[in-house]
Amino acid sequence: MPIDTALGNRSSYVQALNEVQDHARENVQTGGQYVMVAGDDTAGLTDIVTGLSTITAYVVTITTSAGVDAKSDAVITDATAGTIRIADGSTYACTATHIVNWIAIGTV
């Protein structure tokens, strides 16, 4: 039996499929790891491009190469569409070899 017959009619199937695809686009999760370099140290910030067009939520951890939490008062924002910015705080400084692990949820 064809799927559109089983579902009643084709337009309902297509509409349901479109809604599923829209929902999937609205709830994309991505993540990664970035090791800061000397340029981040000099600039006092780094931008992580997530591949998302908008970010609705994110989690960031920053550790030293020895695994010690280094985030303290780092300034972490979703600075522009799809980008997480990590910047120096009053006591935290972006430092070469700091490891950034991140997860972001948003739309593509």
C-alpha cells in the first residue's frame, strides 16, 4: 500500500513531513573542542563558529592543558549569529593552550 494512501492523503503527509523538518531545523545540537592559540592570547578573545545561524542555548567549559578549570570570570557570549565569543574577564585571560569544550543548540 502506498504511504500516502496509508496516511489518508498526500497533502497531509507532506505537511507532516515539513513540520518534522522545521522542528529538526529549530533544534540542532552541535559541539566541539578548540585549543586556544597565541593569537587568542594577544587579542584577548576568541570566536567559536558553531555552524548554526542562531544560538538558543550553549554550554562552554575552559580548562588548562592539565585539566584544571580555567573559566573563572571569562566573558562568554553569543556575540553574533552562530558564534560563541570568549573574552578576557577581570581575572581570566585567554591563554594559548587553554582548551574550550562547547555545545550549542539553535537553528541552521
